[in-house]
Amino acid sequence: MAEERSLAAGEARIKFSCTRVGSFWELVNGDQKEKEKLEQATKGLAELLLYEEEHGYAPMAPDGRIGGNGASKIVIKDKEYVLLSKSGKLPGKMDYKSDFCLVSRFDTEKWSCEYFSEQPETKPTSDTPMHYQLLKNVQGAFSALHGHAIEKEEVAKALNVPCSVEETLFSTPADTKAMFTLLEEYPYPKWKIFVRKNHGFYILGRDLNECKTVLNEKLISQENKISIPKMKKTHKRKVNNAARKKPYNLRKRK
């Protein structure tokens, strides 16, 4: 698998340039309704990603990070953004304030993005190019879920899921192009789940709930029928319990 070889060799996860524009607080500009909208969207994506991980469909990568991510479109202040999980996600529950980014722009010519994050060190997932381009260009698709558990052609065939014919390196223009090529032959919404050869499965949905439904119907419910390779145990991340009890709060930075 190209991604495993790349990470095992110590190569960078993110293969595009990132420019942080500001924090979530600066983006919502003190608007309580916009803050609550962002909070709900973030919570929904966090819950779906934990569900995926706990069922073994987002296995551990060679660098100890989780091999899975997700995205969803959201409108803040009349402008559309793509909400994404961060690059290098640790196992376990996600932190609303530090594990997500809002991408406002992705330049396919310069292969670069502009984004907002609550923590300066947080960067969007390495699969940002694929998520952003698909959600911006595939009509009717508003959310996406990606995991590395299903990546082989023979498994995709057994599940009756379209699979790409070539292996491409994640986070690159070739990888995103290969996904669009697959969609040309198997268009959404007739097809909602796909397998990128030696990369993983990819689900498109009109919202996060539909992504979860597809995960349940096409993968989880099929586990007793065919052998689906996946991570059997979820490695829990240590989280400060006192901090976990605190309500979500987008604090203004000084």
C-alpha cells in the first residue's frame, strides 16, 4: 500500500501547502447562532468518525495515527466551507476544539489550501484535496467518510462496490483524479460507496446520517457473509476527564 510505505518511510502526511487564515472564533465573529451551528456540525462528524473507528473501519497507520477521516459542507456567514477532521488524528474521541478544520479554499493549480482551525498547530487531513473537490463538484453530496479497512479489489468485488484499477499516492493530484475517474463510471447518487485500490473505501452522502447508513448496510451488516479485514480493537486516547466535562467553548484568542 503506497500510503503505508510513505508513512513508514517517515514522509510527510500532507502533500499540499496549508495557510491558516484564523481561528473558529475569528470566523464566526462572536455570532452565537453561527457558533452553535459549527458546534453541532463538528459534534456530528466527531460521532461518525468514532463510530467508524470503534467498528474497526479506520485502522491504525504505521505512524500510530488513525487511517480514516471525514468531511461535511457547512455554511458560515453566507459562505460555504468544508469541515474536515485534522491530519494525524489520534485514536479515540475527538476534541471539538483541536481536531477539526474549516477549509475555505483549495487551489488545484498551486495544490494549496486556506483554512481555519481553533488551534494554530492543527492542519486539515491529508485527504483534504479529495474531500474538498468531491464535495464541491459532486451534485447532491454534502458529506463524506473515508477509512482504510477496505482497500483490496477482491473484497470490493465481494461487496459489489466499485474499485479503481490503479494505485495512487494519497494527498496527490493523481489520487483525486483517480476518484473522479471512478465516479464517471459509477456516478453518485446511484453509487454511494467506492474503493480506492490499496487506499481505502470512500462514502458520499447527502448528510452524515446517510454516510452512516451506507457504512452499516454495505460494510458492517456484511461482516458475517464475507471476510472483511479491519481493526479488531480500538486503542483509546487518554483524555483529561475534567476537560471533557467542560462545555464546548470557542474562546476569543488574545
